[in-house]
Amino acid sequence: MSPEEKNGGPSHTIAVLVENKFGVLAKVASLFSARGYNIDSLSVGVTQDPTVSRITLVTRGDERVLEQIRKQLSKLIDTIKVMDMVKEETVQREMMLVKVSAPRRERAEILQIVEVFRARIVDLSAETLTIEITGDDGKIAAFLELLAPFGVKEIARTGKAALSRGPRTLKSVKS
Amino acid sequence: MEMTGAQIAIEELKAGGVEIAFGIPGGAIMPFYDDLLKANFKHILTRHEQGAAHMADGYARVSGKVAVVVATSGPGATNLITGLLTAQMDSVPLIAVTGQVATPMIGTDAFQEADIYGCSIPVTKYNWLVKDARQIQGVIREAIRVATTGRPGPVLVDIPKDIQTARTDYNPQAPAKGALPAVRQMPEADAKAIEKLMEALEQAERPVILAGAGIIKAGAAAELARFARHAKIPVINTLLGMGGFPGTDPLFLGMPGMHGTAYANFALCECDLLISLGARFDDRVTGKVSSFCPKAVIAHVDIDDAEIGKRVKTHIPVLGNVREVLHTLNRQVKPTERRAWLDQVEAWKRDYPLQYGWDGSIKPQYVIEQIQEITGGEGIYATGVGQHQMWAAQFLRFNEPRAFISSGGLGTMGYGLPASIGAKFGRPDKEVWLIDGDGSFAMTLVELATASMYNVPIRVAILNNAFLGMVRQWQELFFGKRYSHSHYPTNPDFAKIAEGYGVKGFSVRDVDQVRSVLEQAAEHDGPVVMDFHVNPEENVWPMVPAGAGNDEMQLAPPSPEDA
């Protein structure tokens, strides 16, 4: 199977609890490159337990590839737990900063879009606006599409964060 | 008490049951070597770090014990990579300890600095860079545990020079701190899955067992023999599974796949239940996956969940230790007759045996058969990689586990000589034979110096065809006989090279001398190299062409006059 075929298919969000220590991220990245899996986005941060980090990654593949990704992630020595973050059962958010061309005559229109999307202006200059927006994939994509005609100069995205809906948690069971 | 980091590492290795190290000193590992000497730790000085890694690998494969490989920073450490990946692919435990430049120098492109931590991530089961001498105790303990538990594998511990010399408090009795998450206890085999497997077996008319290296690593050979004989199931051994089932048993079908026996491949194609025990469906075994075991329900017992469903769709996945699973199965299995199926398998064995032609030249298969006769299958047999490796797997008959060592997954040419030296250290009570090719042998022959220095009595049989034989075979069959750079017309005189190293050498060109040279070698008190000038045109048969299904196996050369 070519890497393209391997990485076709729908995108999936996977949450991984790992030991919070030197080299773990390199090991996760090495696993993905060695086995030809793509990472669409990746975010890492420490959890309420400072010895544990949470990695949220977005990848693509059919069910077989996804099962391998889950199993290979679980096999990593530093992995505590792996969980599929199914869209309907989770809250998923990403934050994006976007710098858009905003000459005076177009500002009002941009501000209107910002308002509708409940985004925020966080910086402005004579020619540009920098906007902060939080949302799921769909919202961020729609927002970018609407800004495109004004000229998007630069974007920075955090990668996705995801939690299960309801009381369910991805508990770290450390021995 | 206060000790240096290096001393603590050595003490913990000893406490963990590690008895031997293979390696070469150099600048950044000198403090460790100084403490090795003071601790009177057994160490074998090699000529190349790759050789040291293969020695530790061979030692582990035959003894089930774990050895240490020691290398200095930079090139010493990077020379280990092939050996580490060889062990990783074949699930062999070993512990590499590498020197690193002193911590203040890390990241400055210092002399002999290599990011061996980064380099070794994809070739080890786990690795560490130790930045504080107080961590060494815990790291070495974890290293031994990670290497030897679950699915075994190589680990690497990188210790900067200043950490080796740093003094810190050491309490040998200190309790182990929180273990790494993945060094958990393996879950007990799923009873429901075993029940499903039993049901499938009761319904099956044509079951076959595919037994891999997992049988050997789990110490499950006795349980396997009981199970197969009781339920009357023919057993196929993968290359690395050889010895996991007695080669002399009537139920034994040899090796499957690309150069497997015809009857093993027929059995795979016709079976209605395949029970895979600690095998990972390597592409050389399955051939084209879509035509692998087309009529069978596939049950897969494995200790590594990631292997289940990786290449072949599994109907009955059983996660667990294969010895425990077999133990449970043996308590439930009922004796069966299965006459029709066993008659069919017998007929295949009778009608499609392994064979080779006879033309007065030295046939490589003949040399292997003679080694088998002389040793009675009681030795340990190592190989390099290529044609000779396939012939060894086809024509040797192993009576017990840990008798055959070969680089299966990575296919590392040059593995044989150092691995056989390591094997002799692991099992000094056994005769160790190396069946090698001239191409493989030349890659690591410098370790003859090690065999000579420690007088390691290995018997090296080079099946010398002056070709990279497997490459030549593929060129003959699939590249229009264009022998692009696979020929070594000026091979050295390997017997003379051996003599140069102080090793007994024989050069054999006459088929009538084969037997007597092997007998002399078997009696020799020290290492021996026998350079057999074999028929250079001999090919390995049967063969499943790369990418084809096992049902497309070719039994013999395309036209009879080539035979």
C-alpha cells in the first residue's frame, strides 16, 4: 500500500496520555514517520498530574490503518492510555491566530465576520488585523474561507484539543 | 555507600543477572571500562561494535539470557545500529551501554559526539539518555526489565562521561521506583478467545499450526509438541521458529513461504483452520496476502497486540503468552484421528520432497546434509543471510529450541560469524556450527580475530559460490540473467585469511573431501574455517516469486536442462 493510500480516508482524532518526560514526543513522531502515517495536527500539554502529558493528534486512514496506529501507540513504552476521540462523543476545539489585510475601507466588513464567529481582535496595525478564533474544524475552515478575499497574510494554529462529553475521562492509571 | 555512576551501572547489571559484556572501549566510555576491570566483569573484546552487538544477540538467542554491548560515543555507538535493529526485528533482548560526551559538551558537535539517543529510537524497544548519576540505578533496572519482559527487544542506555565518573549514594537494596507504564504485567489470555479457538478446532477438518519464534521465546516447545501430537495437527515452523517443534516429527512440515517446502505451502493453501502461534505473518511467509490461506479461518495467538491484524485479517485473535494459551488448550483438547488430512499431507511430503541435482560439483545442500549427519542435529547452527541461509533452514533438522540462529526480519548479512561466537559463549556445552555464504562472511570476518583471541571453537562452513547468490538467483530468474555487480571473481582465499588470524583453515574443491574435512573440523580444538567451493549456479527451490501468492510457487527450475 502506498503512503497516499495509507493516509487517505477520513480524519481521526486520537488522545494519548504519556509520561511527561524527555524524548517522549520524539518517540511518538518517530513511530509516525517510521510507519508512514501522517500527522495532520498535534498538540501536547501537561495534564492535572504533572508527570503525565496529553497528546492530541489528528491523523487519516481507513479502519485498519487506524487500528494499527492505536495499537502501535499503545505499544510505546511511555504510553499510559490511548483513546479514539469520536467526533459525536467529544468536544473538540482548536485555536487559530490569523493576520488579515485590513485597509480602512474593509475593516467594517471584517469586524462583522469576527462578530458573527465570536472571534476576537487581538492586535491591529494600519494595514492588518490579527484575529483569535476558537472552534472545531468546520468553524475554523468556514472562517478562513470568509477571510480569504481580504488576503490572509499569516496563520498560526494550535492543533486540536479534545475531551469526552459527559463525565467520562481518559484516566491515567499509573502503577 | 558512595559509588561512581559507572560502578552503579555495573552493580545493577550484575544484580539483574547479566554475566557477560561484548564491546570495544573508546574515549567517552573509558571510566565505565575502568570500573568493569575493577569489578572483574566478564568482557569480550571485539574488533567492531556491530560484531559485539551480534555476539550479544547470538548469546541471547541460544541461552535465553541477556548480555551487555558496550561502545564508545559517536562512531562506536552508531556502529551498533545494524546490530540493534537486527535484534529489534527478531525480538531479541540485549542491553547496549554507550558512552556519551560530557553533559556540558552535548549539543556542541563535540569530538565523537553522536545523538545516539535520537538515532536509536527506531531501532530499540526503548532507550535512555542518563543526565544524572542518581538515575542510573533505576534506569539499568528498567533497561533489564524492558529488554526481557513481554515481547523482548534491545534497549540502549547512553551515559555521558561525567555521569560515569560522578559519585553518588548507592543502596543496592533500594526498592524499585514506579515502573514504566508499558512494563505492565501481560494480561492473562482471554478465556473467551481460547474457547473460540477450541470451537474452531473441533469443527476443522484440515487444521495447520504455524509456529514462530514466540514458541521459543515463551519456552512453549513442550506444550506445542503435546498439543500438535494430541490433536494431530501438522506444524509449519517459520524461519525463526525452527527448533520450536522437533524437525524429525512426522507432523513437521518445515518452513513456509518464499523458499518454504512445497508441502508446507500446499498445506497453507488447503487448510481450513490456521493456528498461528507467536508468528507475525512476515511478507516472506505470506506471499501475496490476498491469496494467503484462502480457505482458512485464521487464529492468531500473540503477545504483541500490534501484530494481530497487522498484515493478515484475523478471525480469532488471542492476545497472550503462547505458553499459557497452549497450556489451557492442552487441558481441553480431545484426541483426534484426522486420517484423511494427514494422509493428504503425507502424500505431499512423499511426492514433493526437497531435492537437488547431483553433477559431481560440491552442492551446497550436500554440505549441509553432511553437517546434519555428523552432528545428528545436536549442535547449534548459525547462518548469514542469503541462499545458504535458506538451504540451512530447508536441510537441517533441529531437535530442540534455541538451536538455530539467523537474522530473519532484518536479513543482516554478516550476522553469522559474530552471532556464532556469541552463541558459543551462551552455550559452551554445545558444538556451534556456522553455515555462511562468502558474501555474508566477508562482511564481518574481522571477528575471526575475536574467535582466535578467546579460542572459541566454532566450525565455520563457507558455501562459497563467489556470488551474492540470492541476488544472482533473482537476476537469473527475473532480470534476464544480467548479473549486475553480484559477482566476486577475485574472492580472497578464506582458508589463508583464517590462517592469518591464527584460525585453522581448509579449502575444499573436491566433493569427495567434504565429509572428511567436516569430520576433521568437528574434532579440532579451536575455531575452524572451511571454504567450500560450491556450484556457483545452484538456486534455492522451491520459490514463490516476490509479490506472488504461495499458490504460485515454482517447484524447480523453469526448464529441466538447467537443473
